[in-house]
Amino acid sequence: MSDVLENFMEPFLEPGLTRAQLETAFAIGIVAWNIAIMPPERRQPAIDEVVQRHEKNCAPQDLQEFKELLNEMVDRKLALFTNNLRLIADFQLEGPGPSYQLLVASSLPEGV
């Protein structure tokens, strides 16, 4: 699943990101991945809820960009990783400096 997540995140990871930026990017990607596994009617309300949780700390323009990013990530998951129904529970970046190893904990959703 680590390779899958890295492949999924590839267009969203710019060269030169700090470890903290990488961790934030992967955390956002995991939220989007898990939302994409939800039934279609629950996806947009889930995205809206995630964005709403950040309202106090972000400018309206930043919130709109965040919402667009989540939607783009959900669309990528649905288009390219449709048959992968594993929920991502957690991740860790291990290793020094700019090189790292991504470790991912995942499970199948209930009923699958």
C-alpha cells in the first residue's frame, strides 16, 4: 500500500518539500483517499466537513483551494485506483533528510 499511496500522491508532491510538508501532503491525500471510498452521496458532505474544520485558521481563498485539492485527489483516486478499496489508517515517514521510506497501515472497509 505504501507504493500505491506514493503513486497516488505523485502529482501533488513537489521536489524540495520539507519533511513537515510531506507529512501534511500525505495526511491530506489519505483523507481524500478514504473519502473516495465512501458511497458517492457521502463524499461531498465529507469534504465540506473537512474544510469546515479549518475555517477558523484559514483565509476563505485558502479554504477554497483546499476544497479544490481534496476534490482533485478524490477524482484521481476514483479514476486511477477504483478497485483498491483499502482504507488507509495511518502512515509514517522514516529515514533521514530528503530521502524517506513511507510506511502505510491499511485495511479493507467493512463488508468487503
